[in-house]
Amino acid sequence: MKMVEKIKLYIDGKVYEIPQGGTLEEIADEYGKEHNKIILGARINNTIVELFRPINRSGEVTFITLDSQDGMRIYQRGLLFILHASVRKVFRDYTLKVLHTIGHGIYCEIRDNNTPVNLSEDDIKAIRDEMYQWVKGDYRFKKNELQKSQAMTLFDAAGMEDKVKLLKYRKKKTVKVYEADGHFDYFYGYMPPSTGYLKWFEIVKYDQGFVLLLPRVENEKVIVPEFKPLPKLSNVFLEYSRWLEIMEINSVGDLNEVIAKGERAVTDLIILAEALHEKRIAMISEEIKKRESVRLVLIAGPSSSGKTTFSKRLMVQLKASGFKPVTISLDDYFVDRERTPRDENGNYDFEALEALDVELFNKNLVDLFNGKEVEIPKFNFVLGKRESSGTKMKIEKDQIIIVEGIHGLNPKLTELVPEELKFKIYASALAQLNLDNVNRLHTTDVRLIRRMVRDSKFRGHDALATLRMWDSVRRGEERNIFPYQENADAMFNSALVYELAVLKIFAEPLLAVVPDDAPESTEANRLLKILDYFLPITNIEDIPRTSIIREFIGRSAFRY
């Protein structure tokens, strides 16, 4: 009788043995109970694997928990699977459209021929009850590898035209399709072992649709936070939906159809997308003009949001309206290096508000608005000290000062300036095209790809360096930017419907050379998979020199 070969797995210094072709689920269950963790997946030698995947090689194992970014992605994907299945059962003739994040939840709509269906509380309860039936049933997820033509036929028969369009232009000839209790679906990431893992969620009615609230881990306990409406942010997402309707693009599959038609169709799309951006910037300029008391325009946004290009384009629009705007850089108000606060790892925290001389900044602004001449400081980044610049500034009574920086919406930054003098703008890539009706593209991923391309072209950093520092950047955003976004008087969505098809040609070579043994390689591979869904746009000469995307790929008309 032939002996079954054993696989050795190394976890936290311990050695575990499983039969070749066995899974990690039993070990993960024991580990989770021992460490009070919800285990949703694993990494073996730096490659993400599902707990139900047969293992055929030995290696170092790290478990993926719910309180990690990858764990939350797996959990969210499982929730969307059972949500989609539940909606298909409760509303047989309608379609689920997963749209965008709101706080710690995802806004979704039920649509009839792309028109939102107004839902009652009873409808919401029916969806929630059906999802809990899926959790109670604890159905196993199975991953089936089908020929692309088979998968397209399967989804076409199920009325999932969005998935057929998405798969049409994929280069791979096989497609991995998930199945549980007879429901088939396609996702570009990984799944938990079964639906029984997905017991933490809530659904609340909101606007024309509902919000699927996600869990988070606090003090080793899983909670589902209460929903906090973000009306200003929601309006931006609705505006973007209207833009997509104007462009007749609802998903990446639709975008690929346009690209496949050739250069003329792509150029027309670029012109329309850029015109919508310019129209919105002009509208914000008009809002500022209507408020005759405004003297200070504050522009804030997270990394790679395009806020620098936005601020320059806004300045052009304000000049066209008869203003003579001037700018002040917050970078020149950094405190001397030895006074800079440090983060939890002991590194200088340049993104903390305390890294700026807020007192001097406020004094300079108040003096300027009172008609006084002030000397604007200059920060020497080589020496880490603020120096005398000799640059004097005095403004006229109707002149506007534009300040761009991450703390622009924090009231403490300009606490001595009367509120009626301020106009606050939040700029970011707030919404993005979906892969299909259920698979969202995260705006954070778009900003990361933007930053990666810009870091390579203009800052001498490779993709690995950008990936390594991204978590720190995100933590700073969570502390210093996102809590204040609803303070904005206006919001600008810098996302461009065509941008990932352009960024693809710059980002793919950068991501492809991230070493396989680097911990960041799993993130690099995930981003490569996202970009693989897009046909490339190569006629980048048709992109206007003033476009937001030029800030990242180069040849912008503006100086940075």
C-alpha cells in the first residue's frame, strides 16, 4: 500500500504535518481558538491561499485574520457573494448593483434596467433574512476552473451580462468560478471556506438603496459599527453615476468595448471625461464667487488624489472669473525637525498637524486679511529647519489665498480665521468604475497605482518602495483627512473613467519586477490582476496637458 506523502507547515515556530492534498482549515480553526482570532485565509511562502485549497508543498504559513486588510477583503467578498445570491432570490427580475463605500459600509442598489428601485423596510428585511439563511446553512465554497467560453455561457444563461462583458477581453483562457449551494459567481479575489464564517453584518436602508455594513475588530471583539450617513460624499457618488450614464459606461466591460472600437472612440471618451471635470471645477469656482466674503480657499485630500492639479486648474477658473488668487504652501510652515512629533514606530510623523507651526500660519493669515505685509517663511528640507525667505506678501481686499494640504479641512489649522472667510474643498478619486455589477474597484487601489507611477517617474522610487510605505500613508489619512471630509463646502471627484487603462501601461512593468520573496509581492500580484481586466489605452497624446492624470504620467502643462 502506497504511503501518502506528508507536507510540513511551519507556523509560529511550530511544525505541523498534513497529508499531501490536505487543507489548512483544521489547523486554522485550532489556531484561531487558541489566539482568539477569526482566520479567513493564509499565506504559504508569501502566496495567498484559501483555507479550502489543497496544499501540495511545504512552507512557512502565516494566517490571514479578519482584523487585517486582506482578511477584510476576503470577508467582504464572501458577504457580496451571499448578498448577490439573496437578491437574485428575493428580486428575481431585478439586478444588484454594488456601488461604493460609505464609512464602514458599501452602498448598493436594486435596479430594473439600470433604474434604481425604491426599497421598503420589508424589502430590506427580506434581503437580510435570506442572507442569514445562507450563514445558517454554512454552505461550502467551491472553486471551479472553467474554460472562458464555458463561463461566459454560464453567466449569459443566468442573465449576468456584466460578467460576460468583463470576461470577453480577458487574455486567460480559463476562469475560476465560485459556487455555493447552487449559486455561481465570479470574483477576482479569494473566498472564506464557507458561508458560516459571514455572520457579522447589517443592512440599513439609505437613499434609493441600502448600505451593507461591514464588521471590524475592536479589543479582540467583532462588532458592526452603527451607520453614520455622509450626505456630501454620497452626493459626489451620485454625480459620478450620472457622469457614467452620460458616457454610457457602467463597468470595465463597457470601457473595454469602447477601447476595442479604436482610437477615435477612445479620444471621444477622453474629451467627454475631461469636459465633465472642467465643468465641475468651473461650478466650484462659481460657488466661491457667489460667496462674496470668501478670502481663503482650503483644498485637502489624501495622497495621489490629484489635489495639486485641481488647485492649479481652480486657480485658472478663478482668474477667468476676475479674481487674482495667490497661493501659500503649507510645506513652508513645518516646525524644525527636532520639534517634529514621532509616530508609534518612533519615526518622524510629518503628516501630524503638530508637524506644522499652526500658530505662525494663523498669525500670517490674520495679518494678511487685515491688510498687513508679512514675510512668508521658507522650509529647508535638507537642514530640516525653517529659514527666513525674504519673501514679502501683501494682498488686496478682494484677493483670495489658496492653500493646499492634507489638513485643510481640520478646523484647528485655521482656528483664528473667521469661518465666513473660508471655502473648504475636499478633492480625491472618490468613485471608480466597477469591474462588473458586484465586483468593485477600490478607490484606494487607484490612488496607490497613481502614486506608484508618479514615484517611479519623478521621485526615483520603485514599486516596492511605494508599496512598503503605503500602509503608513493610509494610517495618516485615516487620522488626519477622512474624519474631516464632511466639513467641506464642495467636493471634487478626481477619478477619470479611462485612467486605469492608461496607468496600466506604466504600472504593469513596475509591478512585474517586485521580487516574489518580498512580503509586498502579494499586493503587487493583486494589483496586476486588477490591471489585467483593462484593455490598454496607448494613444496618450490625446490626453489634455491639463488633465489630472498628467500629474502622474508626466507632460503636464503645470509645474509641480
